[in-house]
Amino acid sequence: SQTIHQWPATLVQPVGSPLSLECTVEGTSNPNLYWYRQAAGRGLQLLFYSVGIGQISSEVPQNLSASRPQDRQFILSSKKLLLSDSGFYLCAWSVSEFSGNTIYFGEGSWLTVV
Amino acid sequence: QKEVEQDPGPLSVPEGAIVSLNCTYSNSAFQYFMWYRQYSRKGPELLMYTYSSGNKEDGRFTAQVDKSSKYISLFIRDSQPSDSATYLCAMSITNAGKSTFGDGTTLTVKP
């Protein structure tokens, strides 16, 4: 069966510090990979979308970046965090199939920028 | 205007009540409609999926899609305290593309 791992689960970072969140998917090949952010009490905002190694689409201009060094690995980074980067970050994957674009989410990473 | 608008809630009902959760959308190209459930401090999980218009039932849950009105609903019968969560609607144009999510409705079912 397919599983998704995302880490770290929680982190508190000072303004201006770097960020690296990592996500890996097991049990499937060539998945679509996503990074979403969810602010408190709000919906999901798509940040990045990847259909393959090295192929990244950015949905929202910001100081975040994403990379996909391997087929089932997706990394979210920042060189200098802002207070507004605080939120709940979710990695997700999907596989195109007739049953629809079902998205499977990881457990999320809580980021607080102080 | 957002592409997907979801009734904001929050919603509080007694145990056993019928719950109706609703979303409207503006993009007539959406064909795939999903409902996700998100417990506090957890990632969302898929609850129901529907393709095009119609109804789909799964136990106590029924998803309805009315493409002519650009309106989708999720009904929960005999609601239980364990149904307390945030419910997110989501839609996509193809089965290979990105989904657009509503902001979610937080439901509390009181024993």
C-alpha cells in the first residue's frame, strides 16, 4: 500500500532563518506531488505542483521554493523565513486514474515563525 | 471571487442529527468533486468522490452534485461525535490536474 511521510512534524524558526521540509512517498511510482499551506481556520492553498523529477510548477509567488530530486521525494525550502510563512504545511500525492484526481495527504508540518 | 465557495460554519448539531454541508463553484469545467475530512492538527483524508452530476452514497454519507446549479452537498445521517471535524470540498477539471479546495466547514456533533 502507498504511504507518505513528511517531516519534521513541528518546528519553530526565527524570522530570517532557512527552512527545509521533506516528504517521501512509498508504494507508487511517478506520482504527482504537491505542497499545500493551510493558515489557521482557512482552506488549502496550493504552493507547488510537480509531475516528475525536476518539474516544478509554482502557484503562488513567494520566498518559498520546491525541489524534486527523486521520483518520490519532494522538498520545500526557504532561504529566509518571514512571519507570514507560519502555517500548516501539507505534502500530498496523487496518481492520475479514472476514479479521479484523489489527493492523499501527509500528516503535515506545523511551522511557527517567531 | 473565489472559484469555490464553501459555507463557512462553524456548525454545531446534536448527536443523531442530519448534517448538510455545501459548496458552490463558478468554473463550469469542473467534473470531479471530492469531500475531505480533516481532524484537528491532521492532514485531510478523502471521504467521498463523485464524477459529474448525481448522487453517491457510502454508509451514513451521501454526496450530491448539481452541475446545472454549480452546487455540491455532503449529507451526514445519524451524525456521531466522531464526525466532529473540518470538512473540505474540492474540485478538479481532469483526473490528472490540480484540485481547488473550499475553505472548509467545521462541524461539532455534541453527545
